[in-house]
Amino acid sequence: ETVSHILTLPIFLFLLLKGLLDNVLSDYLWARAVILTSATVASVGVGLTIPMAFVADWFMGNYNGTQNGEVWGAILVLIGFVFVNIDGFGKSEEQEDYDGDHVNNDAESVEDA
């Protein structure tokens, strides 16, 4: 019995589609998240795939009683995401503008010296 290792057109198209959806689309959506939020929030948000995988397994009935450490790790990832997002809620726009202007003024004063 021989196995053919020929790359057929349907297999090539499926590989191309998977590559576009897996890599290009995920990178595009991450870049949009960086633009809409910040690099830190977007990067930590990518880590939410861990707890989301637990929830998806539970809904699909694939939950096999994982170890408590894994569940606690997923909960800590969720808590970390919440804390990263809470940081920006306390500042007003005026404070953010002041912080940005303050940094720029320091840079200009260094150039003047």
C-alpha cells in the first residue's frame, strides 16, 4: 500500500486559507487592539486565551477534571487582565494630557541645554 505525498489543489487551498485565518487575521486583530487600547492591554488580552480554553472545554464537555493549579492559573490571568485595565480608569483626560506634555517639555529642555 503506497501513500501519495502529492500536494493537491484542494489541500493547498485549505493550507492557504488556514494560514490566512490563523496568522494574518489574528495579527491584524491584535494590531487593531493595540491601536484601540494600548500595547500592554492588547498583549495581556492575548493571554485570555488560557481561561477561554478552559471555558470552551467545559461547554463542549471535554472537561476532564484538570488540576487545581491550572484552574487557579487561569483565574490569576483573568485577575491580571482586570488590574491592567483598571489602571487607566482613575485618570482624567486632563491628567493624561498633562503627563504627555510634561514628558515633551522635559525632552525640549534637554535639547535646549
